[in-house]
Amino acid sequence: RASEESDIYFAKPMLNVRKCEIIDFLTSRNLQWREDESNASDKYLRNRVRNELIPLLNDLVGGQSVLESRLKNAEEQSRKLKRDISLRIDDQ
């Protein structure tokens, strides 16, 4: 999506592809997965979220598929709420 400060568009075509799917794809073509060593470090918040928070949330809700379903539901509710608020503002 384009930033408000610029016309730069950041495409993330593989955002919905799981790491295990990428590794399986590479393996089936005799290619090797390369892991950036900084991903294992808790120095960065994004890594702490990935390495600590997400596994904890998975455990609390009963698994990764349940967490994903709940997050998708929350995302859809957020979209609907945003759309509803926008329509109400436009009606004024």
C-alpha cells in the first residue's frame, strides 16, 4: 500500500505463504533454505513476537489454526467497523 508521505508501493506477494511451504518448495527442487541469523536473536521486537508471543498465543487458544481463525475474524470485524464508521461520517 502506498505511504501517505510518498508514492512508494511495498508489495508483499508472499505474505500469506507459510515458511514451511517455502521450505517444502525449495526442498522439492533440491534448493536449500537460508536462515538469517538475526532471526534467532531476541534483540528485535519482531523476533520476540515471532519466537515468544506467537507460540504462547498458540498454546493459550489451542493451536495455530485456532489462532489464525481468530485473527482473521478480528481482522474482518475491524474492516466492517471501519467501513461502518466511514459511512456514518460521510452521512453527516
